[in-house]
Amino acid sequence: MTWDNKLIALYFWVCDCFDAGAIANAQRHCKNADVITLDFTDEEAITIYLYGILRKYKEDKVIYTYTKDHLIDWFPNLPSYQKFNNRLNRLNDVFAVMAQMAITCIKLPQWLVDSQDLVDAVVDSMPIILAQRGRSGSAKVATEVANKGRCASKGLFYHGVKLHHLGLCMPGTLPKPHCLLISKASENDNTVFKEQIAPTCRNIRVFSDRIYHDQKAIKELKEQFNIEVMPCQKRKKGQQHLYADQKFFSTGVSRAKQTVESFFNWINEKTGIQMASKVRSTKGLFKHIFGRMTAALLILIGF
């Protein structure tokens, strides 16, 4: 697909999302809102933003500059950068809806749809970093949804949120996204999984880290949702080393779980979602996360 055909297809996809209900999150609640006409539309703003991310531009300013320098014939009423950025921030709820719509557009193989057995899945989280190390304790950005936490895999203290992902395992490729949500950096992954992710799923076998090793929760999830949790093994009280069967089991789980880590690496390489140090507001954070998430899902769809 040529670049201009991709831009047109993306614009029509955005318009379809608005027609399907995303516009409800972009309503203007002001006097005479019904008769307001805009030379530069919300659909155009979102198209520019998503197209810039698809071209691997990681900063909003760079996306705007590229559009002004190379796509001004397509968007002749492009406003100033400040107005453009404010418009996108105001549309942060739309990006969240569009990300969910993009997930539904991802086609699953027929063998998976017809499967009567438990479907293999993986779950993990990735930090979205607003500030790190020495600045993590004093950061004040988006405190309604973000706080200080620690990323164990990186050995890093940071101020921000976590992006949680449960994906369905696909042989030889990245897991298909099934559930995506965000939480504060300090929230426990297992708690988020039990209370927010698991209720949206049924009949799956989930491979996970040791933090999900909660026998009581594992039993409850099996009884309520037919979810079989397969965490990496951890030592019991008084046990100095893992037994051979525990090591063998953990190795198998780690290999299965490697795919979700590959998914996070892939989406960060494509969109730069992990570093949000230039975000200055809660709306800007949601735009950053769900805008880039939508762009990554569009790549999976075929854009």
C-alpha cells in the first residue's frame, strides 16, 4: 500500500470509528454546540496523529512538523501546534474507544474460534514512565492515575502507570491482544488481574510470572471463570532451592511467557509508548498511551 493510500484508508477507518460510536466521547458540551462548524475536524487531527506514529515518529512536535512540511495540501486548515495538541488532549477518551475497536478488528484463526479446550494465554505488565530514578519521588504529573512504583525486571523506580496486557497465544507469532488496561505503578499485578482482567475472560490457561502465584486466587478463578493460572514456581516456606520438577515447570512457563515480553518490546519499538517524560497532564497521558496503542493495533490489522 502506498503512503497516500494508507493515509486515505486510515482517515476512512477513523471516520468509521466515529460513526460507530466514538463520536460520543468527542461531544462539545457548550452553548450552540450543535451548530459549530470546524474547518479542521477531530477526524483529521486523529488521522494525523496516528499516521505520524505509524511512520515511527515518537514525539508530537515531530508529527506536527512533518504534517506541516509534507502533508499541508491534505490538511490545508492545520492549526497552530498548540491548538493541535490541545485538540488531541481533549480527544483522549476517543483514543481509548478506538483502541478497543481496533482489538475487535483483529481476526483470530478459525481453529482458535472453534476450540473446545482451554485457550493458552499470557499476561504481564509494562511500565509507562513519566519520571524515573531520582525524579520519581517528586513528580507531580497525572497524579490522579499515576504514582511511584518499581519495575522488578528493570530494577527501576519510576513515576507512572502500568500497561497490562492479556494476549492469546499464537504459534510462531506475537500473542493476539484480548485485554489491555492501565493501573497505577504501585498496584500489584496479581490484584489487577484478579479484579479487572479475569472477569472479562473465560476458558483460558494463563502463563504468568511468580507474582501471580496465589493458590487461593487460582482456585477461585478456576471455579468462577474456568481460568487456569500457570505461574512460574516459587519456593515454599523453608525451601532453599526449587525442586527439579518445579524448575522444569517454570522453564516451560517462561518460554510461553516470552511472547508477551516480545509483544511489549515490539510495541515500544514501533511507537515509543514506554517513555512519556514529555507528558504534562492526565489527558496527555491517556492520549499518549491509547493513541500509540491504537497505532500498534492498526499495524497488526494490516495498516
